[in-house]
Amino acid sequence: MRDWLHVEDHCAGIDLALRHGRAGEAYNLGGGEEVENLEITRRVLELTGADAALVRPVADRPGHDRRYSVDSTKAQAELGWLRAWRLETGLAATVEWYRDNRGWWEQIKRSSGYRAYYKRQYASRLRD
């Protein structure tokens, strides 16, 4: 379970904390919409028109946390931060951004550094 937050909301919160936050303080930023990773995967598949057969279960990594959630009350009260994106619209906008910017991310996927990282992280889990 994760608390999902759009990148623009995250950046806006960081900007507010840098400009108006108190030195040494921590300001949590969360979207307030907790959704399981598998549900996000299903939504991305639906938005991209990809086949659900692409998804294969893998073993959890040791020590895997079951839930990531934060309380944004302090950032809201002290900085006036509020998220602008809802999960549904933010996820659709993110998928659209990647559609519109293939040249940017495809060159990263072709790079030797990315390919080596991917192999280190996932090759043993994706064998079968």
C-alpha cells in the first residue's frame, strides 16, 4: 500500500519548504490516496492499452514494507501546501507525458548504464 503523490505536487511542496520552511524541520508530503501497487499497475495497463499478461508476480524482497503513508498536516498548516492533482487525473497525465516524450525516455532505456542497472535489479527475478 502506498500514498501516491504527483511529481508536480511533490516539487511544489519541496519549493515551499525551501522558501518558507523552518531550518532543520521535516515536512511530509503525501497525496492522501492510498492504493496498492498492483492496482496502480492495473490502471497503467488500462491507460496504455497494454496486455495484463505482461504482469508476472515476483517474490517480495526481504524486509519489504507493506505500507508507506505520510501525514501532510504539518506541511499544510505551516506552509499552506495542498496537493493539486488527484491520483486518477495525475496518473493519466503522467502516462500521457510519457507518450508525448518517448524520445527522452527511450534513449535512457537504450543506455548501457540503464541496461546494467536493470539487469542487476531484476534479471534473477524475471528468469522464468
